[in-house]
Amino acid sequence: MQYQNSGRYEYRPSAVDRAVDSVRTFWRRVSEGLELQDLWGQFKADARAGYALYSREVDWEVVPGEPNWKRYWRIFKALFWAMVMKLSPARRVLLVLSLFLVLLGMFSTQIDVSDHTQINIGGGQAVLGAIGLLLLLALELADRVTMKRDLEIAKEIQHWLVPDAAPVIPGVEIAFASRAANTVAGDYYDAFLRKSKDGASAAASDQANGQRLLIVVADVAGKSVPAALLMATLQASLRTLALEPGSLLDLVAGLNSYACEHSQSGRRFTTAFLAELDLATSTLTYVNAGHNEPMLMRAGGALERLAEGGLPLGIMRNARYESGQVALANGDRLVIFTDGAVEAEDGNANEFGEPRLLAGLQLGRRSSPADALRQLMSAIEMFVGHAPQHDDITCLILDRK
């Protein structure tokens, strides 16, 4: 709207314009600026995740001779109880009472008290039922916010357990990337210099013989909080054992002993790939404890898989491990990854798979490890789309210069 003031026209928004701006501001705040397509994709991902949670408690089997209506009623009851039993007893009562009031309000009844007086029954109950459901939603949201805050604190603490940046070591370039399926993760990665075999302390600037770079990528079975707690235990055990000047096999045996004490009889095991790089001889000694076989991409184009090792950590206390050994030449690239990278699924349950992983690594072969990792993680993200991430994804790339 325009109005004239001293010969000039100035713009003054009308009431309709102000109302439209308010609606747009409200929508941007609610949607966080996401497009409708992105919102719909996010909703479908959340719906699939919720469906997967509840459907595990439902018997979907078709009983021979069972009428369809009876089967659908059986499934509905199972889903209902699967949701209700996840609430506290008090909230279950509130939910049932609120649903009852809403259903009662759907059937409005009119009673004639006299020729001029009528009483309508139904509308008030529906309002009370809606208020009860809103109260239940508020209580659940309060729990979710509290839990989310605690998980964010746990996430911050977990970040302290893994390096923010790769160590700067002459002749070696390292990069790592990790993406948790939930707020906290069960994947662990690290790279640091440890004491040499004779017990002397190794420093980044020291080029003495026997200097060893320890590399580890591990994946605790499961995800979220239980896996994150065991990941913290693994990190503490590794750092403690690495202070001793033993061999890599001694280190793995000690880690396995620690893991067996917290594995719940082998149910909470950990796959891990541990390697030591002798910076003086460029010899890589490694142990693969049930982990995805890392890829050693030779400068000449050949591809080797590093498989020597044994069982995952935490399954058998007296497990025996074998070590492998390879020589790294100038231009060789070592790629270590967790199963979350190859098992990432799109909306149709198709896995990313090792062929796509290898193709992505080949595309970034001439890039730096950091750039190659960014390209690979972007490729996985584009493949997955809006589908929920089922497992933690971690990848480490090491170049020998």
C-alpha cells in the first residue's frame, strides 16, 4: 500500500501483507526453511524408523483360514499394545482415558429435558480427551528433550576420545571421517605414535629407528549408548596398553582380554583393525580382528586386502591371533572402513556395497586423503538420500609419501 507524504509516495504494508508475512515467518520457523520435498522425505524416514521399532513386536504371519478382518484386528491390537507398553503406567492410564473421551466425543447425543431445554453430550468429552493427549505429548517431549540434552553431553565427551585432527608425521598423510547413526556412536578410530620396542619414547619429530605409528579402526557391535559406552572402554584400554613397549600381538591380546570382561559372554563383541607402521622401514604390521578387510591400493594400480588376524575382540578370552605384514611404497594408499559404509541402504533397501565404495575411492585416487574422504562420504549420503542411517560410518585413509 502506498500513501502520499509531502509529495513523496512511501510504502506502508497493509493488514493483509502483515498477516502474510506472519504466516511465512511462522512456516519458516516450523519447517526450518526446508522444502516440502525434503520435509516429506524426512517424515517418511521417521515413519519407517517408528514402524521398524513397533513392528518387531507384531506377529505378521498369515494364519490359514483366518478371516482378513480378524488378522487386521490382531495386528492392530499388537501395535496398540506395543506403543502403550512403552509408556509409564500413569501415562498409559492417561492415554487410554484420553482416547476414550475422544471416541465418546465423536458420538454426540442430544437429550430433551423439557419442551424448551436440550442437553448435548459429546463435545466436552472430545475437548477433554484432546487436552489429555496434548498433556501426554508435552510429558513425552519433556523426556525427549532431557534425554537429548544428556546425549549431546555424551557426544561431546565422546569427541574427546577420538582425535580432532590427524597427527602430522613426515612421510605419512592421514585423514579420517566418522558419522554416527545416532547422537553417540560405537565406532572408534585413532592414530598416534607409541613407544618403540626398546621402551624409548617416540616423538613426532624423532626419526630414530623403531619409531611406530599405531593405527586403529574398531566397531562395537550395536549402536547408540550401549555401543558408545563399550567404545569408551576400548579407547581407555588401548591407550593404557599402548604405553607398554610390547608387540602388536601383545597389544591385541590385552585388548581381547579387556573386551571379554565387558562383552556379556560374547554378545557385545568388537571388530577391529590394528596396525603399526615402522616409519624407518615403511613396514606395516597388522592384525584384523574380524573387521572388514581394509584395501591397500598400490601406486601401480594393484589392490590388496589385509585379512590376517582372528576373531573379533571379546568373543573368546584365549583366542589366538596372527599378524600380517606388508611393505608400503611411495604413493600407496591404505583405506580402513567399518561395515556401516558398505551396508548403508537407500530407501529401497539397496546396499551401497563394496563395488560402489571401491569406485568412489578410485575416483579420488589422485586427491589428498581428506578430499577423497569428503567425496566418498558425499557419495554415500547421496546414495542413501532420506533413508535412515542404520549404522555408524567410519573411514580412515593413509597415504605413504
